[in-house]
Amino acid sequence: MDPRLAWDVLTDYNRLAEFVPGLSASRIASAPGEPLLLEQKGEAGFLVFRFPVEVVLRVEERPHDRLRFILVRGNMKAMRGEWRVEKAGAGTRVSYDAELTPGFWVPPLIGPHIIRRNVKNQLEGVAREMLKRAAARKTEPGKTPA
């Protein structure tokens, strides 16, 4: 897969809710030329435990290889991290590192598990979208396979 395709998926901010599980809304909340603010709403949960998540993140892009985010406001206590995209042989390596601290009650014994599971599901959703777009690109007439 071409690193540019992975970058395009990660920065498809207004469509993230279409392919990221648990995310119900995602939109750019800043005007052009201003620092990029991304407003997101969703839900984290497992079985009977459900937690609404509403955040506004400041996003800093270093096209096309690094995307950093940090919480500006919302119901999380802390949320910061980064995505990295790099060429790796014939493919692409996408890495994600984040610190997430809920600003709401989560069950003490299973809370960390719920958060890890939700992040894993979201990362898998992003990966599926990358693969879907790569497959679509390969089948488009006149396109060079990525």
C-alpha cells in the first residue's frame, strides 16, 4: 500500500465516523487557515457499560508522515498521541501511540480493558478502510496499483 493512501485515510476527518467503530461524529471545527480543531463524538463500552466520549482535539500534521493530536476540551481528562506513516519495503507501516485518560467514571477492574478493546476496534476499522481503498485503487482503470 502507498503511504499516501494511508495518510489520506487518517486525514479524512469529516468521514472518520463512517469507518471507525464507536465514532458517531467527526468534523473539522476550525476555519481554514486556523489551527486544525477536530470535534469527535462517540461511545466506548463493553457489555452493559457504555460511556459517551465527546472531545475537541488540536491536530498538527506533518504531511505525509506524522499526525499529532492533543485534547483541547471534552469529557476526557487527557488525550494526546500521534500517528506515523512510513514506507516499509514494498508496503507501509502505520503506527499509533496515545495516552488516554477518561474524565468520567469507569469500572476500576475492567475500565482499562474496555478502553484498550475500544482503541483496538477503532484501529482495526482504520486498517480495514485503508485496505478497502487500496483494493479499490487496484481495480480502477488507468490506476497504478499501490
